Amino acid sequence: MGPGRAPPAPPGSRIALAVSILRAFARGAYNRGMTFFAPFYISALVVVVGVFGVVGPALAAVKVTVTPSVVRQGDVALIVVTGAAGAPDMDGSVAGRPLFFFPYADGYAALIGIDLEARPGKTPWRIGFVDRGGVARKSAGAITVKARKFPVQRLSLPASMVDLSPENERRAEAEAARLRTLFDTISSERLWRGRFTEPVASTGKAEGFGSRRIINGKPRSPHAGADFAAPAGTPVVASNRGRVALLVEFFFGGRLVALDHGQGLYTLYMHLDRVNVAEGALVERGSIIGAVGSTGRATGPHLHWSAELRHARIDPEVLLRLPVRD
């Protein structure tokens, strides 16, 4: 059984599902100057994208909806297949990258991540499965990705914080490779449930996601996280249920915790002053995992919160508005 799929079709099924999915994808970035990886408005609009084509006897209608149908760079869409409860096998892809489904309502659902530098335009998706009667079904469509206007930040920092020594360059590259390896690991189990919560109590709004930084007059990679201003020592909590996949101290991110929420969804919490969890531990939403600090390359105490969904750098505040209620 492939990761994120429903249980495989039983031996002897009358019709075999043929859904070809390109699983070779490699995307990950380690941005310098506190810009590590890759505010979402979820419209009330729910668009019925299509009804499944059926090969064989006509059965109950199976529909696909994508919410929202138009997304921006850094956003997340929810694709829901209804009327497919109990389907023994389900597969799908978006722009050739696999979808990972989980049981939802009377069917299945999957998250679609749009990288903050994704090309605007139509992004195709395809879904196929064999239902309980052995009938092959398939559907296809597209979501529209719109360009998003990100702020530009101009920063002046000491040269020692911008220009790396050969030793620090090697360290940063090794840490970047470690993160890429982490994001390549996609567990089949969905650990998160229901709504996500903000990871820290802050008087201000999170800022900085997608901002293009110009440091000492030189353009840098976009900032792939949201920064929460908070006093040092402020508790930091898990935004949802997940497993502590990484607990390290990096050159840029300082002391950080990475949570694996399953099916390729990760959240990261950086610049921590202390950590209250152990690697491998399963934590619940709202559990304290550390405290705000200024470790690594930080100009002051704050929490850098980032999220990555199968190598798409998404705005973590997207997760706070996911229309999933289970």
C-alpha cells in the first residue's frame, strides 16, 4: 500500500486502476538570513469541479470539490471526493506530484500545497480509484494559482551576519541537506486532526511570510515563515498533533523543533530559548514544546514559524483556516 492511500484493492478485482503518478520531486530550500523554507483567506465558495467518469455500470454520483478554486502563492487548497466511502483504492496527483488522501465525511480528502514561488496559472489535478464494485472511476480538473504581492524588507546587518566564513558556509550547507532529507520523508499516517492553533500568544500579528529581503543592498531569498514578536521565555505550543521529527541547533534557525504531522506536512519552530520535548515524542495540539528565544541568526526574541507541505513552502497561517473539522 502506497503512503497516504486507502487500503489496496482486494485480489481478483474486475478492473485494475491505472493512475500514473510522478513521485519524483525534490524541492526544499534553506534560505539565508533567517529565511528558511518554503495570510491565507479561505473563501466561503466551494466549487464543484467535476463528477467522476465511470467505466462500467452507473453507480451513485461521486463528486470532487476544491476549496477554494482560486489560490495564491503560499496557499493551501482542500480537495474532497464525496460519495466514495469504502473505496478500496484511491490515487491522485497535482501537477504530477502525488496527493495523499485521508478518510473524510463520506469519502476522502487531501491537501494541496502551493509553493510561495509557484508559477501563476492553471495547475492540473487528476484523481482515480476503483470503487467497491470494482468499477474504475476517474476525474480531472485544474486549480488557478494567482500571483501574490509580497512585501519587500530592507535590512542593514553587520557583515559578519551576512557574509559567511568558509566554516559556517559548510555548516549551513550540511544543515540544509539535513532539512531536505527530513522533507523527503513522507509518513503515511495522518497525525493532525481538526483545526490548527497559533503556536504562541502574541499581541501582534505574525509578519514576514514571503517578504523579499534586501540585506545591505543585496536581494536575498524570500522569507518562508511567519514571525511572531514575543518576549523571551514565552511558551511555544504545538500547532497540531504531530511527532517530534527533529530537535537541533542550526546556524540560521538556532534551537528548533520540527513536527511531522503526517503525509508530508511539517511545521517548524525556530530561535527557541529552550525545548520541552524529546525527539520522537508524539505531542498533542497545544502542548508546550519550548519557549521563545533569539538563538541562531536573530536580531531579537521572536518565534519563526514555518510550514512545508510535500516540498511546497506554505504560509503557516493557512493552516489556521483549513476548513477541516474532524
